Amino acid sequence: MPEAICPICSGYEQNYLFTVLGSRVLRCSACGFVRMSQENLGASLAERGDWAGYETEADAAERYASTVSQLCPAGKVLLICEGPHPLGQALRTAGLEVSYSASNAFYKQKGAFAGIVFLGSLERLEDPKAAMEHAYSLMDVGGLLFIATPSLDSRAARFFGRSWVHWRSKNANYFNRTTIQLLLERTGFGKIWLQPDRRIFALDHVVRRLHQSNFKFASKMALSLYRVLPKGISHHPMRFSTSGLLVTAMKTARKEQTTLSVIMPVYNELPTVAAALSAVLEKQVAGIDRKEIVLVESNSTDGTRDVVRSFEGREGLKIVYEDLPRGKGHAVRTGLQHATGDIVLIQDADTEYDINDYDELLEPIMRWRQVFVLGSRHQGDWKMRTFTDNPALSTLFNFGQLFFTWLMNTLYQQNMTDPFTMYKVFRRECLFGLSFECNRFDFDHELVIKFLRKGYRPLELPVNYCSRSYSQGKKVTIIGDPLLWIKANFKYRFVSPFKPMREAYREARKELKPDKPRVKSEASAFAFDAAGGVSVDRVAYADSAFAGVGSSVAKPQYSFFGLETDGDEIPTPNLELVAGTNKTAQEADFPGGASVPPASDASKMPQAGFVSASKTPVSPAEFATMDATLNFAIDEPASITNFDPESSDLLQNSPQPEIRIAAPAKHPTPPEAS
């Protein structure tokens, strides 16, 4: 077998694109990764040199440093760049300790880093996969990776083609959004955020850059414009999207198995749900180690829920029952919240689509060739709808399919044939940073549009399709849903699809579930949640194997039993008993005279058992000398939210266990997790 030549998908074939600077530009025929053969080491189209004095580089350095300092855990940052750049000083000004390395010395780096920054250097490394694996080895889980690299998806790259200024003989690799994400996911990174690099430029700077290129026509046009414009305009900086791509990611725990999550929304599908669910349960896909089906039943009125209940307990099946039918989109969104797989596939509970198409749809994703695949009903044979009981209605639906496909392609500059297909298959990582809101069939539009806005271009593969009519259970309305589709297409063209970046990464760190310090007391131990107070999440005895488990904590700078602080002060915890009734409550001896209302005062003690301690925040030094305890007992201990079943027998044998939260004296930092 020939040696694999693509470091991303391990493909064996590459296509020749063109020659630039005496070197051939080659593209992997499977995943699209682009390499530049190192045959000519002459000058590039526009060698960068030392740009530290340029205003655009200083501004970029400030923005990069702001992102890294906000998202990176405390610790040392490794900056890989060629030559001096103001980013190093900007990172130090932001309070980070910085180490430097050139790209050719990167593999010699050892030690532990909280973050690694590749500034115009990843594209120079001959084997980017080996580089990312080495970066992975230098960080702990939760470490930050930041990459600034030229993007083949950029407008400048597509417009200038072989005259693009970023074709440089010293560069070995070029990425688009899909290939950079595939590279990072394959080497263990996740929570990937992709954004264009928006830099400030003045016209005189653009003229200098174009003069260094061989795109003479553009250079002459820019120079002519520069000469006729007043200096106040030609020297005034403005911010534009550039050829650069900024990539932010976190080191995540590597998974030993590949898991497929099948999201199945179900509502009033009595004739087909049993057959469809059985087929998905029985379906085996080569290369998938584990399959989970997340079925969301939306309180059907035709007996579907009873059929679904008969499948409870089946291996690999997770059933979520909704109290009200809120639409297919809402059900899919609920399913996505419960999905844990690396790959997600959306499957209806009818028989319009052929489950045997799974293999072909999943292959490019499992082989690291794509992140987003659509199963097109309109490739190969033109499989338009045919309603045998209403041919006029089928004509109307087919016309609507053509119109809305044209509308989305026009608004988002695509060439898709069937963006509204049920079969949407994607890597779960594609969802990171996106928020969804549509509840009906407009979710099909919202999902595709937001993936497009994030930079993912779907691979369309033909699938089998046999349409059903309204008499057979079709639920799309003729007027209401098309109006929602039009609204979605225009709304998401102009409204940002992203969550705030800091919020997305704060949520991501909670999912990482870092080790918690154990809180030992006479009777029990718990861990606390950092968001909005302290809540008892799980209860176990201090000497048990499950002590100290609980919710995640986001980037603690100083913590007491997992309680996050943002600075030098530790906020007062609000102690909340998630389930059970507070029977007795003693005084809590906190600085400032905080106390707990007695259990007899029902007006101050909600049924869930809420204990509040309000006081002035204290410093870590003061907190280290505190000796505060809070004792209370609960009824029905086994009903505590997220209760660990392995410990239930212990608590069942102690119907009224004492739960003590203690702040041991002389602990300037939290005890190590054990």
C-alpha cells in the first residue's frame, strides 16, 4: 500500500493546482488540505519581514493578547513566531508569563504550558499533525491553543488566486476552516472557535503590500487612488476582514471510542415509529464503536408515547419525554442537549428515508474528510416528491423546494441541491459557540445557515427518498412554515449566529469536569457549583470512592471547595439543599455575623431547603483562618438531585444523616483533589 501523503485524512491522492514561486501547489483529493512543495526556496510574493512597527501589527497584537488572556488558564504561554512581534510584549502586559520559540525549534520545547500561540508559524511546519500532537503533549486538559494563519476560505485568497500575497516559499501548508478543524479534532483539541482576522489598514499600507506582490493591475489601481485622495483619507486606518483566520481551541480529553448520536424527534408517528426505531437500533456502521439514539417524544396524542415506552431499557436508547409538543425544531434542539457522541445524525421517525444510507453519509466524517454532510434527495436521479393522492400538491411542494434552495444559495453564495434534507450529519464540535432558537421546520434552515456562517461547506451525497403525503402523516403547513423559512433565511443572514465568546468558553470549561478538592467532614463530603452560589450536587461519605464529585468549575483563580473567585475576594456562598426538607439548622459562624434561619421559621425556609449566609466578602488570607460550620439534616436523602446510586444504600441506612460543610482553618489554598 502506498504511503499516506495527507497528514489530516491520511489520504493517498493529491491534485495539482498550479505553480507559484517555482513550487507546485497540491491539494488532497479527499479532504482539500493544500500543500506547497518545497522545491524553490526563493523569495515569496510579499515577505513579511519585521512588521513590529506597523500600526496594524500592534493593533492585532493587542487583540490577540486580549483573547488569550481572557480564555487562558493561569500559567506560562508559549509563543511560536518568526522574528520579533509586539504580541510577546502585549501578552506580558496582560499579565501572562511568555516563552518564545521559532517554528524550527518547536519540537525541542518541553515542560507544561497553560497556552500555546502559533503566530504565522503553523503553516511553516512540514507535518502539522505532528506539531499539534506535540502541542497537545505540552498542555494540561483545558489548556488554550491560539492560531493565526492565512485562510484559503478568505475572499482575498479566492479573488487573487495564484497572485495571493500569502503564497510564500517558506510555507508548507495552507488551511481552510474545515481542514484546520479536522486537524485539531483529530489531535485531541475541541471547543474550536473560528473567526476572520479583522485588521486595521490605511490605503498607504495597502499600496505598499500590493507593490510587493505580482498583482500589478491591483497595485496600479491602488496607487492611482492613493495619489488623488487627500492624505487625511489615504492615511486614515479602517478595519477590514483580511486573509487571516484566528483559531481558538482547548485541549480536551481524548476519546478511545467513536460514538454516533442519532437524534430522533417523535410526535404522532404511530404507524411508523416502531419500525423506524427498530431499524435504527439494529443498524450497524463499520467504524462506529458506540451508537446512542436520543429519542425525544413530544407528548403524542395518537398512542405513539405508549409505543415508545415499550422500547425503554433497550441498549443505546436514551428517551426524553416532553410535556408539550413544541415543534420538530424544539425536539431536535432538546436532543442535541442530551447527545454525547462525536458525530451527530438527525433521523425522523417515519420511513421516508433509507437507513441503509448511513454508511455512505458517515464515511467522509469518520475518515476525517468532512465535518458536515447533507443527504441530498436531488442528486443522481431527480427524486422529486410524488403524492399519489394529490399530484397538484406535490407540484406545489416541488416548486417550493426549488425556490427556497435558490433563495438560500443566493443569500449565502452556495451551490447546494437540497439544504432542507432530513439527513444532516456533522461532527458535534460544529455546534460549539452557536445558539439555536427555531422550534418548527425552520430549524432545518437555521442549522444549515449557521453552519454556513461558521464557515462549513457541506458535502452533499445522494440518498434514497420516498415522500409521504398529508394523509400519511406529513406535518409541514402550506402557508405558516414557508413564512417562517423566509424569515429565517433573511434574519440569519444579518444576525450573528454566535454566542459571546467568553460565555461559550466559560460553559466549555464547566463541561471539562476538572478534578475537585475533597471536603472531608465527620459524616459526608460534597462538591459545589461555581455558578450563582453553591449547590449540593451529589452527596457521599468522606471515606468513600465517590466523595468530592459534582458540577464543574470554570477557570478558578482561587477557590474554596470548588467555589470560583474572579479576584482577590471570596464571595459568600449561598448554601442550597437541592432536595429534601431542612429539619434543623444551627448558627453558621461566618465573619460578619451571618446566620441561618431556624427550621421552625417556615416563611424563611422554602420547601427545597434554602440556607442563605450574607456577609461582606473576605480576602483569601482572612478566609484561611476561618472555622465555619453549618449542620443540618434532611428527610429522604435518596431524593437528592443527581444522587449517586452507588452510595444510596449507605444513606438509606442512615435516614437522617448529618451533612456538615466545614471551612478548615489554615488552608490558604484548596486541598489537592484525591
